[in-house]
Amino acid sequence: MSPKNSSSKNFKSEDKSEKIVTCFTCLVKFDINADDCSHYHYGKYPMCDYCSQFYGFYK
């Protein structure tokens, strides 16, 4: 068996690039890749963390 190459590491979420989008509901610019509740509603409309939590009962 050969030892694994130490240069081939799996990088986690801290290496995500910043992607700035505008919230469909409140028109605030935010980072969609941040580790919070922000997401694409119906896979198409970006929602910020605040709107995702506020309108969370619609899920």
C-alpha cells in the first residue's frame, strides 16, 4: 500500500467563495453562500437569512 498524498486534502465550507445576490422579497444584497438560513426559494428566487426565518412558516 502506498501512503496517501498529504497535498490532496478535502476543503470544507470555509473555502466557499462569496456570492452576492439580491433578496427577492426585501431587495437586500447578501451572501448566498453564508452559513445561515439564506437559500433559493423554489430553487429560483434568492431569500436572505431574515426573510427565510420570517417567512419560514410557509415551508
